[in-house]
Amino acid sequence: MLASRNEASHSFNEEVALNLIVQIQKNFIGLFEELKRDLEEKWLDDCNSKGTM
């Protein structure tokens, strides 16, 4: 994470910027997609079954 912050200050460099995008896609997008699925499956289904939404 520290390396990402250090590289972010150099993101005006196209090669560094593209590398940051690739790293974000590899490391974070999947995590957020999984979180979204978990929330939809567990939390929203639970709320719907209890009639709280």
C-alpha cells in the first residue's frame, strides 16, 4: 500500500499511471465485487425476509 501511495505522486508518468491501474484492477476490483455480492446476498435478502426494506 505504501508503494501505491509513493507511485501515486508520480502518476503523471504514463507508464507509472498504467501500472497503477493494472495493480488496482488485480488487487481491489475483485474484492469490491465480492463485497457487493455478499451484501446483496446476505444483507439485502435478510432485510427483505424481515420486511425491513
